[in-house]
Amino acid sequence: MKRRLSLLVRQLRRRLVAGVAGPSGHQRHAVVSLALVALTEVALLTLTFCTNFLSAYVHNTAEVFRGFRLRALDNAQRIVAFERATGLFFEQPLQRWHAARLGGWTFWNTYYAGVHPVVTVAFLVFILVRMFSWKLTRVNWKRLNEGSDAAPAGPAAAPARAAFADLTPAQQYRFLRAVWVLGAWLAFVGFLLVPVMPPRLLPICDFFNAAGANVGACLTTEYSFIDTIGAHGSLLWDWNDESVKTLNNPYAAFPSQHTLFAAWCAVVWIQLVGPPPAACSRRLLRAVLRWGIVVYPLVTVYCIVITANHYIADALGGLVALAASYAAVHCYYLLKARAHAPPLLPTTSHMLFSQS
């Protein structure tokens, strides 16, 4: 076993050395191009994922915290008034019901703190690797190593069309990535323009940020929300951690990125799994696999509400931001498809009028 493994390693090393140090630079050019694409995508995704931290930096450097806090409280009271007028303000009764009958705060706090980034990163890595796997199959490494100037093997990618299934894996990645990036930056704009104090901070009087400023509103007679992470903790981090106090924007509530990212993961899964097969039994299984992902954003919304980190309006705002980003990207691809569509043959009436 060891001999086979060492032989395999030596063969792989010889191939890499021959490919990189060979007389032809085409293979090196292909490798460098793919590496640059990978680095660019990773940088873009990382920057987008840190929009919450970026909003905290902008507010801490460009605005006095007291004014920032007062704006967040005013916006929170407006959201509460809107929810009461529309019958959506049931966050407090729902939290009390959950505390009396279900509990399990360590699980739900850890879910809020850890599942959101882990699942989103897993889906981003999945579609990124899927795209690069497809790209690698399109490169004719043998012809590149021989120094051929011909284009990589395989037919050219078809122009983008309105139907998602008609796109290549690379185009599908760019479509889904654009939806996620645009939605995240729409949420970033919301964090900057509409800071909102989350429910957990409305009755709190003694929670301070890294600079020593009071973060809560101390409205103990009007609200009875429980800061579940502060009261019960999680397995990952706590609000009192210095890194959390420094990097986190306490008023980045509207729209809810938890809801936006969870719904985006559901969209990715539903789009990529595809339609159910013809067989009845397998159709049911594929339908469960395809649509079962919808449970994830629903559980996420339930989690952010019972832990008093978001209002119902925040979750609705996250869904609206995702819908707006998806519609914008879809319209872009639709216009791009029409621009690349072949011209239609002129009708008889058009030919008659053009001759006159």
C-alpha cells in the first residue's frame, strides 16, 4: 500500500513539474487564469459576507453613537407600531410560549450564532466548486501541453437565456452568486440608512458596547423581551465577548440577513436539484429533497423571533431584499438573452412597407 501511494505521489509530481516547467506556456496560462478567477470570487464572497462588520465600522467612524442609538430606537418603535397596526406584533407572546413549553435555549442560541454562517458558506463553496469542476472539464490539458493555440475543447457556452436550466454551470453560479451578493449589499444599505434596535435590547438597561456606551433602551415597562443569548448563552459566542462587541453592529436588524441568506440557500437548492423524475415513487422522493429545504428558512425565522434578535418585519424585509435582487439579476439575464438573440426574419408586410 505504501509503495503504491509513493509511486502515485511521484507520478503526480512528475506530471505537475512537466506541466508547469514544460516548453508550452498555454497550460500555465490556463492554471493562472483559473487561479485568478478563484481568488477574485473568494475575495468578493468574503467581503460580502462581512457586510455586518463593515456597517459597524462605518457607523463607529462616521457617526456619534448616541445619535446612532436614538435613530435605531426610533426606527424600532416605528416597526412595532406598524406590526401592531397590521396584527404582526406577536414576538413577545411567541417567546413566552416557547419559554414555557419548549425551552432548549442553548440549542436555539447556538443555531442563531452558528448555523447561519456555516450553511451559507457551505452553499457558496458548493456552487463555486461545482462551477470550477465544470470549467476543468472544458479544458483540453493535452492540447494545451502540446502548445496548441486552439481554444479549449468542447462547444462554446450557449448565450444566457431566461430559463435557469438552460444556463451552463458557470452561468448558473454567476446568476446565484449575483443574487446573493446583491441581496447582501441591499441589506448593508438598510443597515446604514435604517438602523433598528432589535427586540432584545428594548428592555435592557445595562448592556454596553466596546466603547462603554449603553446599547439598550431600558423600556422595561413597555416590553418584556428576554435576551436569550445573554441569559442562557450559546456554545459558540456571547454578546459580552470583546470581539463581538467590537465587530458586531447591534442595530443591523432590518432587513434580516439571517432570513435573506437562509431563503437564498433554499433558492439555490431548489434551482439545482431540478424537476422530479417520471417514476412516481422517485418523484415523491425528489420532491421531498427539492422542497424540504423550505423548512430551513422557516426554522430560521422562528429562531430569530423567539431569541428576540429580529422582528417579523425584519424577516419580511429580508425576503423582499432577496426577491428584489433575484428580480434584478433575472431581468439582467433576460435583457442579455434578448441582446444576443438572432434577428427575426422580416414578415411579408414589413418587406412590403420597406420597399415602398
